[in-house]
Amino acid sequence: MSARRLAHAGLAALLLAVLPLVLSPLVASCRASAPYDGPTAECPVCKHEGDLACLCVHVEPDTPNCECNGQKYYFCSDQCRADFLAHPERYTK
């Protein structure tokens, strides 16, 4: 394996190790500081893609959602729902 590939692999491993540490406090603060009093959920597609702007979803009767393997998932948009349904294995690991 070339030095360049090793560097890329090392960077990818580092990012995967650090991402949960970065996302966890942001999700917690989003839920704690949201002026919304109702239930919230995480959009699994935005979480996977690192899109922090759409990560927290206010759960309303018309919020896009689906069930997969007995678990209900909520999405920030119909597009995220469609992406999830096309490849649920990407977002349910």
C-alpha cells in the first residue's frame, strides 16, 4: 500500500473515531436548547452525512417517517426518507 493510501486510511479512521465525540454533544445541546416542547428525533440520513443543520427533527403528525426492522425512524425531509428507503443498511449500522 502506498504512503498516500496509508495517510488517507489513517485520516478516515481518525475521522470515524472523532465524529461520534463531536456529534453527541451537539445532538444533546440541540435537544436541550430547542424551544420546541414536543418529541424530537434524529434524522438518520443527516446523522450519517454529518449534516448538523437538519439532524434534530421535531416530530409532528406529518413528519416523514418509516419503520424498518421494527424500529420507527423520522426524517427532516421526504428526500432523506427516500434516501433511507433506497439504502437502509447505510443508516442502520
